[in-house]
Amino acid sequence: MLQRLEHLLGIEDLTREQISFILDQAKPFQEFQRHPLKKLATLRGKTVALAFFENSTRTRISFATAAARLGADTMNLQAESSSLKKGESLLDTVRTLEAMRPDGIVIRHSSSGAPEFVADRLGVPIVNAGDGTHEHPTQALLDALTIRDRKGQLEGWNLTILGDVLHSRVARSNIHLLSKFGVRITLCGPAMWVPRELETLAPDVRRVTRIEEALDGADVIIALRVQTERLHDPALAAEEYILRYQLTPQRLKLARPGALVLHPGPMIRGLEIDDAVADGPQSCVLEQVTNGLAIRMALLYHLVGGAAVEPPPAKVPDKAQ
Amino acid sequence: MPTTNDRLLLIKNGRLLDPASKTDARHDILLHGPRVVRVGPDLASSDAEVFDATDMIVAPGFIDLHCHLREPGQEMSETIETGTRSAARGGFTAVCCMPNTQPVNDNASLTRSIVDRGAATGAVRVWPIGAASIGSKGEALAEIAAMKDAGIVAVSDDGKPVATARLMRQVMDYCNSLDLPVIDHCEDPSLFAGGVMREGPRSIRLGLKGIPAESESICAGRDVELAILTRSRLHIAHMSTTGALEYVRHAKKLGMRVTCEVTPHHFTLCDEDVRYDTNYKMNPPLASRADRAALIAGLADGTVDAIATDHAPHHPASKDVEFDRAPFGIIGFETALALTLGELVHTGKISLPRLVELFTTGPARVLGIERKIAVGATADITIFSPDLAWTYRASESPSKSRNTPFNGRTFRGAPVATIVAGQIVYRRELTAIAK
């Protein structure tokens, strides 16, 4: 029997069955995004709190839209406007939120472990929307959904992750998720961003310093954002990164024909990825965004709706004819 | 601190372990007021109160070389009174408190006030450690000689290392002339760089910023080189890495007066135990499994001189925050002996006499003082059971803080009585004894 999720704090502790279940649940919501009237009543009367202690536009809008399309109301807390600036503790802030009786809290925080900290102290379902350099589970789920759609399955592929893996919560969640499906993972980037301890995260993870070697035989490539605004101390000159690690059309040819290119966004064209690759037929970046809605709707439906482990509601319209 | 008294106390039927005289025998001890007046088998005294120490170890009073009592300045977390009451429950008869109070103990008047507060409110002896530099800022030398006259037993800028090699050399030279040990918290700030746990597979998995082991060992190497240069007394605080241990071993082989201490949490836990629970956040951070094994080997072979608690109270609200925002440190007086028994003695890694050394003559040697149970000696005595079964509950502690990863842990072995200057300052209720 599938174990019901209480929270979504990370991918690491999920089973393969739980992950497949979420991906399956997202299927009808994917189709729903194409429907002209995008509003369900499934979560009508429910409230989802969006507690973003770290700046975010894309993920916050995605969760807000997912909640709205399920019929839920949202409460917004943003770092700049919150009382955190006035010195209130995280615990007091989320307890205040909880006192307004939300049915679930989506939390993004710059401290690794903050969602778990909150989940341990509150009685509300918590969804991790990215914590520090720990995990970003909904990103990995939407990536998995994208890969499964395009390639028919998750099992058995060669995945290459490019960039600053050390500071990437997207990379960690993807490594945990895909390795559960037997995906062989190659990590590649400037050596100080790809420490050897990363190989201990999961079976079948290896590090490669040359991008040509990393791309050879790849079925799926995830180019990470090179986050110039934080964490890089000392900084690496952008030119150095471009010279050795930019994903260009020439380099992409080294991968398997039809290899997928994913990027968690926001993408900086001309830095980690070349225009032609970002806009090319192998790029999945816009599908990832749409799939993000489907994954987040499925999760909110499951966690906030308090639904049992059963098929999604009959109200989800069939694929547009 | 108790006042002098006049009564007779006879400790009977215990196993006396006195490292100074290498005694390990069933000896009774008669105390008269603050002094030991007789030691020997089957003593009798009709006037004396009798303490039955059957099945217990009687040892010289335990000394903790490293603690934080938070007074003055952070009385929300601890005071000299609450901290020393906790120390007494841990079997300690004297504690050395680090100078990182607010303000920093870098002058004689503050030292004197700590000594006075210790005498007035402390359950056990309070031996302050003075700052090496003014405000522990690493710029100018603190008034070390005046602080020595006021009662400091060592100097340290604990919480951080003595900032530069040049300043460390001056501190060492100066302290050498005053016959004071210099205690250093070894850490390279540029490698430490905002880290929150030991760098390794676990820090990568948790996404917590790692501190490489070399942050400690590089600074320990610097200090050992300077101790050799200046021929002065260097003591490395809360040592947690193989690299630092090797430097100490090297210095000892050369006959240098270099010593070190290890905390119970560093030989009990390792980085693999770290969770998103700020009771696992301390500095230095919990070491790798291999480093922990090296520390235990050092405790066994004599390279490590003392077990020290680094008792670091933080009031609950300050620890109940995100991992990377929490202050470093855990409380440790009341679990130190039990962890040492459980992790090192009952597992056969060290002997009971060695344990007693690590809590008594070991730290005493670091401070350059004597520690013994002999006729005429001060009656500072720790009595403990190596086998008593009990469960540690932080909520029962007299400490103002609760930050410990050992809450709820079941132990074998505990302090039973702590005697300072002939007075029993802590005595365990033995109703729950389970043999």
C-alpha cells in the first residue's frame, strides 16, 4: 500500500512508488492546462499559505496559479514585507500564519532544513518550495514528468547535470529522484563546484571535469543556472565558465541524438546556455514550466485536499478533443 | 562556594582511585573541615558523618578546563550560580570559565568580579580564564599580569583563535614569563568561512555549509610551531581532528609543554549524526567517523590530556531556529562522566584509572597545579558509580539552558556526590539505583 504523504519536504525519503504516484496524479492536471476554462472547485474553501522567505517569482507564481486553478484561496508572505525584517523568528512567523488556519503552507527559505523545522513544529501540511542548498522537490518532480513524457520512461537513461552542483538544491533533488529509477548520473562543472562528496549522494553518480566527456552518451542534460548573485566566493569569471562549460550546439552534438535539454530557470542566455540550444528542438524549458503547474496542482490536491490515495477527481476534464 | 566548616566526614567502603599516588585500593577517607586528614583501609571515627561509598569510585575532584558560564552579560542562558550547580551534578568540583562573556573578561576588575561571584554564588570552584587580547579582538594584549593577580588560571580568546601568528607569539612569550598556559581555539577563519558543520558527505547531503577539518589542523600547526619557538605552555581546546592531534603528538615527542583536551560530544557523536536539529551544531563541529576514532585512540594512548565539556548554554529560543542561524554549542556538565564511561570505559577503550586521570590530574597538569587525595590535601572529591543506570533529562537540570543532543539518553554510570572543601555540594538521590 502506498504511504500517504503528510508533507513534501524532499525527494530523498520518498519511495519510487510514491514518486510514480505523484507523476501519475499530475497526468490529468497536465491535460487540464490546455482547457479553456482553467478553474476547478476541488479545493474550494481551502487556503494555501505561500511563505516565501527567499525571493522567488517563478516558483511562487506557479504555486499560486496551481492553488487558484484548484479553487483554493492563497495567503502571501514575502520576505521583504514580512516581520522577519523586524527580527521576528521563523517559528513565530509561521505560528502566526498557522493561527490564520491555512490548510497547507508552501515554504521557500534560504536555510537548508527550514521546511522540516516548520513541519516538526506545526500541524499543517508543508510543501518545500526550495530550501537553501538542500532540496527543491517540486522542481525534480516536474523535471521527471517532462523526461517521462518525452522519452516514455524514466528508467535507464544517462543524465548529465552541468554547472554549480555544490550549491544547487535542484541538482540534489534530481539526483535523489532519478537515481531511484536507475538513471546513471554524471556531474560536470568547475571542480570547486563539483566536490567528490557529491558521489555519495546516490548510487551511480560520477564526476567529470571535461564537458565533452560529460555529454558523451547523455540522454538528458540539465543545465543549472550559474548563480552569480550568491554563494560564489571567490567568483569565477563568466568568461571562464563560458569557455569550458557553456552548453553550445557543437557540444550538444556529443550527446545522444535527441537528447533532452532541461533548465530550471531563470536561464541566462549566453552564460550557461547558448541561444540556439535554449530555443532548439531538444529544449524542454517551456514544457517544464507548464509541467510545474501540473505537479503542483497534483501535490496540493493530494496534501491540502486531504484526498485518499485514489484517482484524481472526475471533474478534471478529458483531454481537449 | 561553601564556607569553611569544622565537621568530620568519613567516606567508607569506596574504591579510591588517585592517579597522583597511583592508588587503586579499597581505602576510606576522613575529612575534617576542608582538609583530608586520614586515608587508609578500614578507618573509623565515632564523631564523623559516614558516607557509604560501597560499589563506588572515590576520586580527586573533577576539573573542567572549558566551560561558558555566561555571566556577566548573558544571564538569560546561564549564571555562575546555575552553571556551577549543573557542574556539581556532573561531578565537577572546579570549572574554568572562558572569557567570552559580555563584556569580555580582559581586565582585572572583571576577573575579580567573576571570582567574587563564584565565591558568593557558585556551588563549585570557579576559575576564570582571561582573554589573551583586549576584547578578544586579536589586536592588543590584554592586561594578563593584572588578571593573573586577580585569579585567572589561563588565557584564551576562546570562541575564536588568537587572531594572528604574530600576536600568538607575543601572547605565548608573555604568558610564559607569567607561567600561564595559553589555550587556543584552533580555527582558520578563511576556511571556516561561515560553515555550520564538518565538511563531508553529510554536509553535502544536508546542503549545510561545511567546515573542512583543515580549518582546525592548520591553526593547530601554527600554534605548535610557535610553542616550539617560544618554549611556552600551549593547550589546544576541544580538539576534533586527526591533523591537530598529530601536531600535539609531534610536540610531545619533542618534549614540548603542549597539551590538549577533547569533549565528550566529539568522542561520542560524529558528523553522520547531524540532523536539522541545532543541538547537533557546535564549534568545532562533530568530526568525521575516522577523526572520532583518532581522538579515542589519543584519549587511550595519553596524547590527549583532559576531557573538557565546553559547556555552552544557549537559552531555548536562541537555539529553536533554522540550523544555519543557530549559535554553536551544547551544554555538557551533567553528561560528561556518563558519556566517558559509556563510550570509553564500558567499551574497553580506556580503563577506569585513565578516566579519572582525564578528569583530574590531566587537567590539573595543564593548569600547573596538583590534584590528589592525600593527608593535608584540600578535600575536593568526586564520588561516582560506574554502573548506576539512569536517564538524562535536561528538563531536570539546574542549568538555564536545555541545548543538548543527549536528552532522554539512558546511561550506565553517574556522579553520586561532589565534595568541595569538605562539603557535599551535590548528592544524588539513590532511590532509583539499579544494579
